Amino acid sequence: MSAWNRPDDPLVSTEWLAERLDAPDVRVVDASWFMPGVERMPKDEHAEARIPGAVFFDIDEIADTTSGLPHMLPSPEKFSSRVRKLGLGDGTRIVVYDSSGVFSAARVWWTFRVMGHEDVTVLDGGLPKWRAEGLPMDDGLAMPRDRHFTVRRNAALVCTLDAMKARVSGGAQVVDARPAPRFLGDAPEPRAGLKSGHMPGATNVPSPMVLNPDGTMKTREDLEVVFAELDLTKPITATCGSGITASLLALALARMGRWDVSVYDGSWAEWGSLDGVPVVVGP
């Protein structure tokens, strides 16, 4: 998809989706995923209760499972193969949701954009808001028809390790979505064997700060306050623990008009495991 297919806002409301559930070009994707240690099975929950027509996008499987790092971007070939079988392809308007509100759906939103599909949005408030409003639900698994997906990879949205090293040493803007205690090095990482702390010069914006108490995303005006420390005229790279909540910050910044924010795919799962890279503990 080219840039002209990009929506004005990267999020859509439950009302918007409810009115278009039967539209022939709309496809709904459940991107639910949970942090390590959370005893929940998102694929099983999807089969028990999902938005009608939704297919399940397995973040941990539609990934580079050989990298040794969690849910790294898959190859274009693997991505195309998997989403084609989910009935997601060229000419479709993709709406992604998750069972937390707005959380892991942002990662899949970003992944589709990396693969060149700009006509993708996130359901604001996700499944909790949908259910709270008494909107239709279904169970079982959808049986979509294969649909051709053309990958046009947008490498500018991805930050690699080498690029991250260069950006850190060059004083580029890095925004870290992890909770403040982990960012400061006061709390251990949830993945064993990782250093504590953050990259030099990084700004900490814990991901819950971009959300309202009801799980919807804040307005553009409120987000301006959240990101007040950033210079929105300059390049920004988002990072976190493993690339999930970094994508949430990228989603929020897109809501503010910054569609070009890159995500460090390896995030702290990679950086915190390495020797010879700078790590700051404390403010």
C-alpha cells in the first residue's frame, strides 16, 4: 500500500468498526499477547470469544523464531505466507485489536506498516471496550479465504542493533516505553540475564502514559503533554523490553502526525544482553 492509503488517525472507534463489520474490504485481526509470566493463552481466549470475522495473529509465531530474541520481525516471505492464509492482503482495510485495550495490537499495526501495508488501524479500547458496549461477539475460529499480500518493506520504520549503536553515540532521540523502575535500573528485567538501566540520552515515557484510565488512547492534545520532552521536528526511535510497547509509543506519535517513528526491534532484550554497549543506571 502506498502512503495515500494511510488513514488520518491510526485508531478507529468501536462505533466505526461496528458499522463496518460486514464491509467486504474490512478485515479484523486479534493481536492479543501477554507479558512473560502471565498465565493466559491468547489463542485459546480468541477461540472462546472474538469479534465476528476476526482472525488470530500470533505475534510469537509470525516472527523470526531463529533469532534467539522474542518476536523479532519475520522475513517478508514468512510474513506474506502467514497473513495470506489469514485472508489479509492487498486492498483490505485491516483493524487490529487486543484483549488488553490498546497494547500488543500496536506491534501488529507497526509490523503491517513495515511490510508496506499502510491501510491498517488499531481499535481504540480494544476488546474490553467492545464487550463493555454489548457489541456482537463470536466464538470458534474464522475460516478465511487466502488472499494475495504484496510486501513492500519499509526499512525506515525498523531500527537494527548497528543503527541503534550509531544513534545512541550520535545523541539521537530515543524514547523508552519501559516502566520507570526498570528504566532507572531500580527493578530487574522480566527476562533473566539482562542488565538493568537504559541507553544514554534516552527519554522515559512509560507506555501507560499514552492511555486513558479506560484503556483508550489519549487525544492528540493530551499526547503533546506526554511527549513534551521530545523535539517532534527531529527523528525519533522507540524502544522498550522486546518491541511491543515501543510500538505503542510509535502508535501514539503517529496519532500526533509523526508516522515516521522507527522501532528498535531487538529493544532491551537485545541491548541489555550485550557486553560493550553503554548502559546508564539512574536518571
